[in-house]
Amino acid sequence: MNILFIEDDPMNRRVVKDMLDVAGAVMTGAESAEIGLDLIESNDYAMILLDLRMPGMDGFEALRRIRARGDAKAKLPVIILTADTAVDLRDRCIESGADDILFKPVAMESLFDAIGRTLAKNAGDGMIV
């Protein structure tokens, strides 16, 4: 499985890559939302992991742009990984089009559970992964 992780912090990208390596997934890291959107344009991913707080374009704007695409990539599963703990954040993320949200620091079991839930939900919606 090919996963894109859009995250500005190189240590967070490394930690998640190490977790995904255990599961045999291939992770591509993007250090900004702009780079991530370019990678989505030119590559195929089964899923996107997305940070919310990044310099330049934030995760909400990146998610809005992904969902506004006029092709099948608009339906790519997206899991938010964030350190933000605002009270209404989960609802805001889901209303914005995210499939799930995890709060940093993310445990490997929680990440794998969220990926499994999200893939199962999208497979039930006819999404081929």
C-alpha cells in the first residue's frame, strides 16, 4: 500500500514511516501541503495522512483542495494526524471531509486501527484501494 504523509516536521515523518514499514506499507513524505498536492497530481496513493498545522497552506486548505478535485483522487481516504487539541476539532475535520483523526503522539496500534477502519469504510463505499 502506498501512503502519502503530508507533514512539515521531519521527525514526525520519520516516526510514522518507521511504523508503516512494519506493516509493509510504502510511505512518501511531503514537507508541505503544496508539495503534497503536487505529489497527489502525479502519483497514485491508497491513502493520505495529513497534518493540520503547517507553514504556508494548512491541512484544512489542503483537504479542501483534495476534495474539490474533479477526479477519483477527490475521494482518497484522508486521516488527519495533529497535535492540535481544540475541543471541536474532530467535528471540524470530519465536516471538512476527513475520514478520521488521530492526535499526536500517535501510537502504532492506533495508526493501524485508523487505517484499517478507513480502508474498510471506503471499500464499503465502492472505493478501490
